Amino acid sequence: MADALRVGIAGLGTVGASLVRIIQTRANELAVTCGRPIEIAAVTARDRTRDRGIDISAVTWFDSAEELAANAEIDVFVELMGGAEGAAADSVRAALRRGLHVVTANKALLAASGVELARIAEENGALLNFEAAVAGGIPVIKALRESLTGNTISRVYGIMNGTCNYILTRMEKEGLSFADCLKEAQRLGYAEADPAFDIEGNDTAHKLAILTTLAFGTQIAPDEIYLEGITNISIDDIHAAADLGYRIKLLGVAQRTETGIEQRVHPTMVPRDSVIAQVDGVTNAVAIESDILGELLMVGPGAGGNATASSVLGDIADIAKSRPGAQQVPVLGIPAASLTPYKRAQMQSHEGGYFIRLTVADRTGVFASIAARMAENAISLESIVQRSKPDSSAMSKTIILVTHATMENSVRKAVDAIKAESYLVGEPQVIRIERPKDM
Amino acid sequence: MADALRVGIAGLGTVGASLVRIIQTRANELAVTCGRPIEIAAVTARDRTRDRGIDISAVTWFDSAEELAANAEIDVFVELMGGAEGAAADSVRAALRRGLHVVTANKALLAASGVELARIAEENGALLNFEAAVAGGIPVIKALRESLTGNTISRVYGIMNGTCNYILTRMEKEGLSFADCLKEAQRLGYAEADPAFDIEGNDTAHKLAILTTLAFGTQIAPDEIYLEGITNISIDDIHAAADLGYRIKLLGVAQRTETGIEQRVHPTMVPRDSVIAQVDGVTNAVAIESDILGELLMVGPGAGGNATASSVLGDIADIAKSRPGAQQVPVLGIPAASLTPYKRAQMQSHEGGYFIRLTVADRTGVFASIAARMAENAISLESIVQRSKPDSSAMSKTIILVTHATMENSVRKAVDAIKAESYLVGEPQVIRIERPKDM
């Protein structure tokens, strides 16, 4: 049997501890599958003495990730610390410059510096694997980087944040408010004490930026993403969506258009009968539409120590199965030098269906005025629902419009025109509709 | 840039012609992604003169697959002829013995001789890739062979036959009979003139046998599969399933149990709210349940020239990205010599929920008798629905039972006891229920 693959792990949080446990308890199976043993040769973490339920007494300890990356006798450097800069970034760079293969779950680092790291890896004959960085246990990086070779991809979209999907699912199933569901998610550990990064869509955006590059061969552009979180989604929206045959999900969408690549993260209505609409709770899903394969959808756990460790281990095993320097899977699907500049398609040019919910004064002529504003902007309507509050003494009513495919710009103009009218009560709600191909 | 990867293709049907077209029209992109050109160096097919809409005038023609495999100057032999024996099997063996890498879409060949071929490949330092053999465009082989390394898998199941899923979907959506939907499927080219291989479950069984080996590390055992097709599914079953919150799918299921591995193909009721229940028409889906990753579900096209060619191309690209002899992904997940004997779990010991539909004479005491037969076999019931025909002059009524988890053996005994009673009209219908984890 070939020599052991020596692994150094930086970061022993939930994922790191899981990974150590799996590699140690499945040593025999891994050696058979990979054709060589996988050996944990070095580790580093913030606190050496903490009890993590794993035995690392025989493993060489380093006091910092940078030191481990620079000096440990290893073949693979596994970075599980997180963060776009600092020790994670420095140690990954150092490891790649030494020609060490790197496995990381760090989406922030890849979104910020993925192209630079890919270049360093390729210059030094090193592999850089990051399956766990997007959608946890779902092998979407492998699908894009390997399985779909030769395909021209038209759209990638998905549910990539478990916190948001958990909140939206609870709201729908139990009729609870956003605030109540957020509290529940925090209590269960599905949301951070400061939940902004998740619920404002930033986490999804990091992941989307990585998928965009793999799908379209463009440079990573995390700052060019249209961003809208789920904090404004009300239970009324969810009920209205259900009545019209839709469910609301926070999607990240990257799409090739005639004017460039759209990257957007926003609450989205998806047809209730679509497969992705059934993806509930903290589960993630990613769909890839391409010209040869067609549509591929993958559903699985998006986070959690074990699911993430499983993807990290798959990345390590891929390295173990190849001989050093032998494999040439380009880090970002094509060599870093071949990536093209990212050209942003303006959100105003986005074309799709829209759900528009308006609360208006209950008086004559209001409906005619709204219809006129739509017509003036050449927006054709798929359905119109008018509802009065059950309390019939209320002076307002709700009007819901669903448009056929139209331009974002037209919708914005129509809504602005309605906002200038005296009959509007409160802010209009606008939610984009996304349909799987052929739905 | 490295030397071109020279490919020889045996079989120029829909998939083969698609593959040639893609490799020729995307030559530049493929060279960038793979780090070397992919060149079609040799082809063979039944009829040299047929117009396939592709230009193979510059490609060396061989008169037989065996001759191509033996003599062509190629690196990869691509077998797209089909069939468990004859030219396909002989040429694949010959190619592997020469140390050529092989890519095939041939599920029948792999189900029949996969272990032998894996051994030959491994002895000769050749790769044997077969992503297209199971579920067409869905990268389930890669997921099992690579992504899930280190996971212990408990169950693999899926919709792996588009013909059956198309028929069941049409029956449900349009209230048509099995016979009418089969005719429609034949008219649209989704079913063969002789549809038995699809609708009796044999096609699903071939694919399941391959997945079982990858999931559980056991020798391929296609003859050890419990098999039940969809020909007995009536529109009444589908309606009753819908009323109870289920949909009916033909599933292939492989499951680890205490007494061995269950392999079974049969019509199955799945909860309507599950993701797999939404997979309609000719689309396929495969779910993998494992201890580290959790549940992974992949949905995509299960057949078609392009989708299949996409998987074949992915397999070729994997070879192009590795240097000859460098990569060591074992053909069947672990080396052929390490596969363990397949131990069959008896179907009588299968544990799960059951749907039982009985048509009985409309007279006093019948229900009590049925309930007694269930109780005698320790079967506990989740729901009981009794229906009289709308035509109230009918002398029979329908009783539907849904059981909690119980043993197949108990259900068979109870149904046999009921069959001995004078009140039973026609054959009882029994459909197994399969639930995703946590549903």
C-alpha cells in the first residue's frame, strides 16, 4: 500500500472535531477506498486544553495555523477556521506556496480571494478543494467542476441558507411571524445571536459568488450581487403566495443574460408543485440548468458539523486517490488565467414574473388607477386578487397582482407611480417569481 | 499543453452521435477545462453510411468494436452499444486488458459482469467509468464513489425508470388508465414497443444492483432483487393514495438491515409532502442516506441522448484531467478484491408500512373479520377508509387499510387469511410505503 496521506488540520471547532473523529474511527475503510491510509499528522486550534471528545495526544500540535502551514510535515492543509482574512487566508496562501494541497470550507475566503488562491495553487502544482464551502454536504462543486464539463450553463439557483429556509418554513407551516420564527431559530441554534449575515442574504451571496464563477467561467464578483433579505416577508405574503400556488424561498440566482450575468439574492416565489418548493427547514438545494445535461437538482444538508466534515473528507479522499501532482482539475473549473471578467447584468433589465401586494384605501376608482399604471408600463397581469379585511369596518383592502414575464424596470416605474397616489396605505410589497425550466 | 486524449467510440446511436457532436463543437472549451484536447480518433457502428448529422470523415473507421478495442491508437475506449454480452462485453474486456481506460453507459453489462470488469481494470491500471449507466444525467456514481467516501450508507432508493414514472404521473394527473398511459408513452417514444423490460421493473433492477454494490461494498447481485412492476396499479390505487396523503412511484430500494441487504423494486407509496414525491414525468431521482452526510437527493434527466452523453463526457473529462495511470478511484468504490459477498435479506422480513386495498361484499361482519385478521397478525393500523361505490346499488365496497411499520410476513399471512374468506371480491392490492428519513 502507498504511503499515508498526511493531513494537517487548522481549526478544531464542530467541523474539525467531527473530521478528526471520522478519520480516526474509519481508518481501515478509508485506507481500502483510497488505496492508502489517511493520517492526521498535525493540528492547531485556539485552545489546546479544551475537551473536544477526540484524542489528539499523538498528533503534533502547532500554536498557530501559519506555523502549521509553514512547517508541518504534511501533504494536505485543511483550513477550518473561517474568515476572509487573517490567519485563515495567510495560512492557506503559505500552504499553497509550499505546494501543499489545501482543503477548505471557508466560503468567505473563497468569495474574497478565490481567484488569487486558484492562481497560487495552479502555479505550485497544488490542488485546492472546497466542496464544503457551498451548501454543506451537497456535492455541487464536484458537479460543476467535474460532472458538467462541456456543458454551457444558463442558470444556477438554490436555497443556500438553512436559517432563512427554516424561518420561512416555520412561518408558513405554523402561521407565525418572522420575529417569532427568528427567535425560535436562535433558541435551536439555527440562527446566530446576530442573525443579520444570514437573514439579510450575505451568506447566500458568498456561496452564490463561488457558484457563478464555476458555472460561467467569470471572475468571482461577490460585490456585484443584488441583495434583498427576508426581514420584510410577512405572514400575509406567505398566505397570498399559497393561495396563488407558490411558496416563498430565499434564493440565490445566477443567470446568463444577453447583457451579462445576473447575480441576485432575494425572497422568491416558486411554483408549489416544483421540487425545490418542497425543500423545507434547514435543508439546502441547488439547481443547475445546462444545455446538454438539462436540469439537475441536488438537495441535502447545508450545514452541521458532520455534513460539512463529510464534504471535507470527500475532498481529502480525492487527493488521496491521486498521486501527488498528478491530477489537474482546475480549482475554479477552468485555469485561473482563463477566467473572463465578470460583466454584471443590471437588475433593472431583469425579466421575470412579479408578485405585487398593495394595501389601498377602500374607495371607488382605486382599482382602475392601479390597472392603468400597469398598462402604462406594458405590464400584463396573470392574476389579480382583491381582498377586504375580515373586519369589514376596515377602510383598506389588499390587492395582489401577479404579472406575466416583464422587466424589473417596468415594475419599479409602475410601483413608483402607485406610490405617488393618495390611496396607497403603507409600503407596496414586491416579490420576484422564479420558475424551474418548463414550469 | 499536454498531448490530446485520444478517444475511440463504439456505437453511434443517439448517445454516440450526441457525444461526437459535443466533443467536436466544444473542442476549445474542453481543451481549456481538461488541460489537453479531446480527440475522436476512432469510431465503429453497425452502418457506416447512415447519416447521423455528424462529420466523422476524418476519424478512423473500424468494422467492429472488438477490432477497434484491440487495434485503435487510443487512450480511452467508449462503449455505447449496450447489451450484457457479445460485442459490447468482449470489446470492453479487450480494451481493459490493453490498459485502455473505458467509459460505458451499459447498465446491463455492469450488472452482469461489473465485478469481473473492475478486477480486469484494476489489474491493468485502467479506469472504468460508468456515470451514464445509472439515472442518465444524474451524477450518482460520482457521489457514491467519491463524495461519500468514509460514510456508512444505510439506504439508497430512487425513481430510476422514466417510462414508469411518466405513466404513473399521467395516470394521476389525468385520471387515465395504465393501458392508455402506456400507449401514450409509446407514441411519444418514452416506452418501447415491447415495454416489459421497463414496466416490470427489470431496468430499474439493473441500475439498483450497481448502486447497491457502490453503497454497501458487496458483490453485484442483480438476480437477488425482489421485483414487482407497475402493471397492476390502477387509477383507484392512485386516488386512494392521494386521499391518504401519498403518491405512487416505482422505486428501486437497497437497504442495510440486520439480516442482510434488501434489494427491491416495486410500486411504492411515498408521502406527498416529500421532495421525491414531486418528481414527475420522465425525470429520475436518487436518494442516498448515510451516517455522516445525512440525506442527499439528486434529481435530473434519467435518459435521452444529450443527458446521457453529458455523463459520458464527464467521465472522459475525468480521465483527461488525470495523467495516465495516475488516478486510483476504485471502479466499484473499493477495490474489486475487497468487495464482500452479497447477503440477501429475505423479503418476508421487510419492515415497513403497507397500503392494503380490499374489495369486499357489502354485508354485516366483514369489517370485524378483517380487523380480526389484522390483529391476529399483530398488525397495527394507521388509518382505515371504507368506501361504497357511488352507485349505491352495488353489492361490494372498498376497504383501505394503512398499517404502521410491520413485517412483510405478517401482512402476507393476514392477506392470505382474508383471501380464504367468502366475502372477498377480486384480488387484494398491497402496496409498500417508503418514507424518507424523519417523515
